[in-house]
Amino acid sequence: MSPDPPQSRLRRAVATAWRQLPFFVWLIALWMLLWGQFTWLALLTGLIAALIVTRVFRLPPVELSGRVNLWWGLVFVVEFLVAVVQGSLTVAWQVLDFRHRPGTAIIAVHLVTDDDLIMTHVGVTASLIPGSLIVETDRDRRILYLHVIGVHDDADVEKQRASVHHWEERIVRAVGSRAQVEAMRDAARRRSTTVGGGAR
């Protein structure tokens, strides 16, 4: 069997690089978010870190959906930045308010999508927002365990769960497959039906 011509290998390499581009960009964005800097230096070091992670450590190929919705990606970024500011102000107030001690809890959140990358994105997003932190993940059952502060009753717990489901929905709309988007819609309908039924 004759080896593939250089043109075929080049086309396959370009196609693979194009499919992996969203993951590569996400690694750079994640690096900048972790450092809390949006500078050219952070961009450069994030590029180097992403190259090391994807080339040196030879991770298994990530199966991406092949779908990127720029509008929902922008919505996610804007909402995330607003949530970070709100979370920072809320935590600061809880620390300064000596009249009340902020309640804490560890809650379990069952995700809808069965996808390692989506689960990772949701976990990182929840951890970057002040006031919550992922302490454990159960991959088989698709459960994230979060330590949260500012919890005083069951309503606060459900509010935190709803927040994580919100981020999952935003991420799926931005980079998830069409089947995952539909699964999120079905789950949202089931939750609204359950809430409506319980309110009667």
C-alpha cells in the first residue's frame, strides 16, 4: 500500500487543527481567567501552555461537537463576567456583615449532558465565580459537588443548583451539539413542570 500523498496528509492535519481550534482557544481563555489577567503577556503564556498541554503531554483526542455558536458564546462571556463581579461583591458583603454568619453547604448537582468537556467547562465556570467551589466530581453519575457559601435554607440550595444548570445550558448552547441542546430544553421543561406541579 502506497503512503498517502503529502497533500492528503496536509488536508487531514488542517481539518484536525480546525476541529480542535475551539478547545485550543478555550485553553488559552481558561489560562487567562485563572490568572485574572487579559493582557498580551497572559495571552502569550496561555498560548505556550496550550501548546504544551496539547503537544507534549499527548492527551487523547477531544471529541468536539463541531458546532460553535458565537452569539451564545458572547452571551456566556458577558453573563460570566457579570456573575464574577456580583459574586465578588456578595462575598465581600458577607465577610463585612458581622450581624450574620454566612451559611455554608455542600450540594450535589446532577448535570444533563453526558460529556467530559461540557462537565469540565461547567465545573471550571462554577469554581471561578466567588462563593462556590467544586470539591468533587462523579463522572459516572454526572454529578458535581460544590461547596457554597451564603446558604441558609433549601431555597438557597435550589438557587445554587439552578445557577449551575444555567451555566450548563449556556455552555451547551455555545459549543454543544444539537442533540445536547435539545436535551437541555427537555430537562428545562421537566424542571418547570415539576416546579409548577409542586406550586399547585
